[in-house]
Amino acid sequence: MKDEIKPLRIAYVGSAPVASAFRLAGADTHAPAKGEELEAFERARRTADVVLLGNDVAASLPPHALENALVSLAPLVAVIHDSEGAPLPSAADRARRQLGFDQ
């Protein structure tokens, strides 16, 4: 009996216009309202093999939640720059936020 190849379940969490494109490609999509980003991210992590995050959602997550997800082996989590999101924060801005200097 041959081993069956199981397709990857891919989820995108980010802005609605970009989510529409990912939905057309067959991904599960979540376009959370402001304040619901963490819940949508955690839901996607529970159900998908690969989670793609729009940079707007990534920037709104608590730093520990994003860092833990990025270093976890499963599911694979990647932050992608989408045209709807805010510019990616610089390394210095990210460090200040993680140290609690900027909220």
C-alpha cells in the first residue's frame, strides 16, 4: 500500500482584499476586525499546516505570541508584506516594542 500524500492546509490571516486572493488560491482565510487579530491567528494555527500573516496583523500581535509561533516547528508561520498593511517595522522599532518601551 502506497503512502498517501496529504495536501497542506494553508491559512492566511490579514487584510480582506489580500484574503480574497488567497481564498481564490484555496487557502483558508481570516480577515479579523481590529482587536480580534490574536484570536484569528490562534484559530489558524490550530487548523493549518502553514499560516501566512499579513504584516498588519503581525504588527498587532503581542510580541511573545508572534515570536513563539515563528520559532515553533508546527505549524510553519511566515509574515508576508501585503500592500494593504502598514510598512514593516524596523529592527530597532521591534526591539523597543519587545522591551516594552513602545506600546
